[in-house]
Amino acid sequence: MNYKTIFLCSLMGVLLIKEANCLHKRCIRCRSRGELGSCGDPFPFNVTEPEVEMGIHVVACPSGWCGKSFEGNIGAFKNDDYGAATERMCLQRPPSDYEERCAYTMWGHRKVYMCFCNGDLCNSAFKFSTIPSTILITILVVVYNFYHS
């Protein structure tokens, strides 16, 4: 067995383990009112360490769809945020069109602004795009073949 075969088998094994871990999707679950709560935007915590703040929970989400809702609005005076609340949760089922978006919707007999997203801990903060694993594999194989051929 040559080194090229060992390298490619190891690389595929690591990527398969990574993909298996991504099958279990999680969401942030919390709720807070006003600017003083810990659940608002911008989300001030590292999602890998949610235990540092009371009321912030990382929960398994079988549907894979997370949500973030903004209830209430800023009153007539700019500092009047008594009715404003932010809630992050796991959705029991995805939107009917399976589209990630933000829009006004009815939730619990109230009109709220809600964002839907699909992915692991996607309701914790803004998404940063990552390099798909197939492109990463291709780049690594090309670099490896270039230096070891």
C-alpha cells in the first residue's frame, strides 16, 4: 500500500466522521425581554460554551430547523422597549416551502417578525459561509499530488 492510498483513505475517513456529526442538528433556546436580556441581538455568547449564561440552552432539534422571533416593537419613545422580546427555538417542522428567510408571521396568536434557518446552531448568530467539503477534498488532493508526484 503506498502513501497516496493511505492519505486518501484517512482523508475520506475524517470527512465521513465530520458529516456524521452534522446529522445531529442543534438550536439555541432562550427568551428575553428588552435590551438587558441575554437572548437578544447581537447574541453575546460563544455557542460552544452556552452554560456560562443562565437561560441559554443548546437543544437537539430533530427537524433541523431553528427559529428566532422578535415580538413587540419599539414604542413611541425610542427607549420604551417594555413589550419587545427575543426568542430562539427549535421548530417542530420546517416552513412549508423549505426556504430560509425572515418575515412577519402569526405565532401564538400574535404577529411577530421571525427568521427560519436550517443548520446546526444557525439561530445563534449571523451565518458565515464555509467551504463545502467536496471543494476542500479536491484542493487537498491536488496539493498533495502536486508536491508528491
